Amino acid sequence: MTCPSPQVEPATAAVRDWCDLQHCPDGISVVPVGAVSVSSLVDAWTTQYEWAHQPWAPIISREAVSASFEEQMLPTIGTTPSMVALHDERIVALGFVSGQGSDGRTFVGAETVLADGWRGDQLVASVTAAMLRELARQHYALVEFEGHDSDPHIDIIKSIPALRHDPLTILITPT
């Protein structure tokens, strides 16, 4: 499996133009993660992580994954640039900006909460555009998107005008 890892400069005109083309579906609002409860954020992320890894690395314990996210990843997430899409006050898509960068990169990921989420491409695009706008406003120079080629909405991420790619190949051994 490949992780395409596009690297994007949020403030460039090409990225701004891409963001301007993305539109939220009716009835959806995109807000910073700081506007939702930690429990709803943990639940949504765990649900997303569970389905995304099911085909190649199924989780053993939902509780352990939730606890790991809350203890290890949640403290690294920027609450202003990270975004969620809400429908009827429920999180339907997530976009996270990790505060842990390396080599000048900040890591970003976006996906729907459910694998077959309603209007998934639009939801991922809306969350991603909101994150990129905020990252540009905060003067982030370079972000690298995480995700797997097996993610159903990876083509949205791959459509963002990238500076370059730093792909990662994951070797999966059948059990």
C-alpha cells in the first residue's frame, strides 16, 4: 500500500484557488475542533480509524484505540487549524493538523467519519479547504497530507496542487 504524502504550501495562489472551488454540502458546517466536545471528537476519530484500518490492520480493541488517541495524538492537534464538518451537530468528517512537524513539515489528515459517508468527497474537500485557509492565515509554510491509497476520498487530497510528494510504501504481510 502507498501513502502518497503530497506536500502543500497553504498560502500559494494555486492552493487558494483550489480551496475556493470547494463547497460544503447543504446542512453542513465546518468548525475548528475546539468547538466540539473531546468525547465526540475521540468517538468520531476512533470510528474513522477503525474502518480505515479494517482491511489491512484491524483494531483489536476500540477502547484501546480511543485511549491511545486521547493520550498520544489529541495533545498534538492544533485546535484552531484542525477542523470538523458537522451535520445536525454530529461530526461527519475530520481534519487534523498535528503540531509535530519534522524537516519543516506539519502533518495533516482528513477523512469522513464513516467509510460510506454521505457526500464524502465534498465533506473531505470542505474540511481540507477550511484547514488550508487557516494554515495559510497562520503562516504555515509546508504541510504534508497523510492517508493511504486505499482511503475512499484520497483523490480529493491528491487533487490539491502539491509542491512535491514524499510517498511512503507500507508492506502488508498476509496472516
